[in-house]
Amino acid sequence: MGRVLFLVHPGINVNRAPLSVYFVPSTEDNPLKLLDGRAPSWFGGKHLITVDDNQLRLTEFDIETFKPLGKTKTILNSKIRNDRDSAQYSISQNNILAFIEGDSKPELNLSLLDPTKKESVSLSERRQQYGQFSVSPSGEKVAVEIVDNQIYSINIFDIKRGRFSSFLNSKHNYAPFWGVDGEKLYYTSNRTDPSEFGLYVYDFGKQKEEEIILDGEPMGRLDVSSVSRDGNKILCFGEQKGTRSSELYYVDISERKKYQLTKNRLQEWGGVFSPDEKWLAYTSEKDMEGSFAIYLNRFPEMNEEIRISTGGGEEPKWLPDGSAVYYRNGSKWMKVALDLEGEPEIGEPELFFEGDYVNVWGPSHDIFPDGRILLLKGEEWVPPTEIDVIINALDLEP
């Protein structure tokens, strides 16, 4: 029999989806999916152990066909500490299991910060695994990714009523961003094909979802990061299918066309319109060798690139009055004063605020019309102090 290589990955040429386990026989070119899960271990020649929803699962396979024999079983009820790819457990061939118990899903709070007073409060008491989010133009609602066992959905949080609500039955929806009237929400999804992303809009007045069918090459990843005042231009970033470089794009809604703004074959993302929509601020790894910095450029010409961060930086946002751009650099948020009328005048970065706020995939903060800032706050990580050991952990009797 050929050698088997197990891969933990959302899928072949897939960027955002639940992790799965694949194998590659030496006689074949195409990896084959075995089952969903992460952190695989091969035990006893024909049993595959994985972690799914923080629990250890056991599946028996026919080693000739690599088809599962029977249903997947839960090994024990304890939760196993894990991150996105790996898990903290090990099993010996004489059936001794060692693991660190605990639920390591990053349950977070939506935290509201007044950067002037340096005071923060929880926007909601609900602790959840949140992802990207967008504050509505009125400041009354937040559209936020909620993650449940690696499945992403978008909920609306009504700040005044203190309640979350769903508006879609479908899953695998990402990167919400409000239109300027607060009646439309733009987002992306790979719900029909994990390897291809589409652009969607939900009209709350009509209570109707529409897919915005675009021309050009399909996207292997796509995030919405800004919307023009008239709602006709949607600023996005992502990767064309089969590539690994993130570029900036904008979508012309009336034309149903996607225009590529950058072609640097770098990781460039998180672009946002200036209030007058004559400039973009965005994140780029240009000049940073694997890290990121903040740049300005004229829109749509992209012919006047200006780096405004002195060191690293990511996730830029404009202040509501357009007087400055602020951005994240680790646990510090820096602010750069700008005067872009006529010849651009760029100030030096200065500390805006700081704090140990969680950094999620894509932009992980947003600003209210009054200048308050929404962030994600998690509990302080406590290192584990003991390892559990179980003798004869796997019941392999039929």
C-alpha cells in the first residue's frame, strides 16, 4: 500500500470553511477527503482520531478503500483544548490517552471604548465566538459574524434593545458591511461552493437577499471592507481562485463589474474609502517582508501611493470627520492626522489608545459616528496546570 499523508485544511484550494482531513495515496495525484475535523491521529492501523467541536472522535476505516466503517463515535465527553489546526492530546499504540481538558474556543465580548476618556464598557453581556463586524451608519446596530463549531453566520445586534437576531437561514456568510442608508447589508459567502466566493446584499426594507453576479475570474476568497455613499461602489479584497496573493478590488453595482485596483502579488487588504471617496487607506505587506504597513492612495487612479505608518500597522479606519486615519499595531492603535486638500499633508503617527483587544480574521474594530470604537475583548489566558491520562481509553469492541 502507498504511503498516506493526512492534511488538516478547510479543503483543496479553499480559504474559509470547516477544517477537514484528507489523504494522498502515493499512486494518485488528487487528495481525497476522509471526514470533517482537525488534529488527526492514526491508531491501530485502521482507526482515525480527530477533534470536532472540541471533542475526540473515533472513526474506523477500510484501509483498502479508505471508506468509513460505521458511524463516528465520541471517545469521551471531556472537551479537548485546541486551536485552529492542532489539539492538545496524544495517544500511544498501547491505548493510553493523555490530554489537556478545557474549552479553548475564544469566547469574546463586544467592548465599546471611548478613546478620549480611555474608558470601555461591554456592549453586550453575551459571550460568543465573534468574527468581523460592522457598525451601522446610525450607530444603532452592529452586524457581526458569529462562529459555531467553525460555521460562520451573520447576526444583527440591536444596541438599544440589547438583542441579537438572525436574518438568513443560510450559513457560511462573512465580512458584513452596512450601506450608508442602513437599509442594506453587503457580505460574501461560499455557501454553494467552498472554493468560490460570491457577493451578496440583503435589503431589510424588502426583507430580500440578492446575489450580485460579477463578471471576470471567480474569487477563491472575498471580503467586503467599504461601501461608497451612493451604494454603487463596493470596496473588497481577496484572492482570485488558484492564487495566494490578496489584492484590492471594487465592484460597480450598476455595471455588475469587478475592477482590480492592485496587482502587486502581495497581501493587500482592508481598504476603506475616505469620507470624500477620493482616497483609500489600506493594509499592505509592501516593504515589510511578511509584516504589514498602512498606505494611502488616490481612488480610483491608484497613482499616488503614500506610506503613513512608520512601523507596522494593519486595519486602517478613517475618523468620521476625515481628519485622520487610525490603525492597529499589535496592542496599540496609532493615529495619523491628514490634510488631503491640494498637496497632501501627512502627520506623524501618534498613540491613539492601547489595549489587549482580540485580533480576528480581517478588520477587528469599527468606529461609531460619535467617535467611540467597537472592539473585541477576551478573557486573560490561563495556562493549564494538569494533564489527564486514561488507560485503555479506546473501546474498540464491536
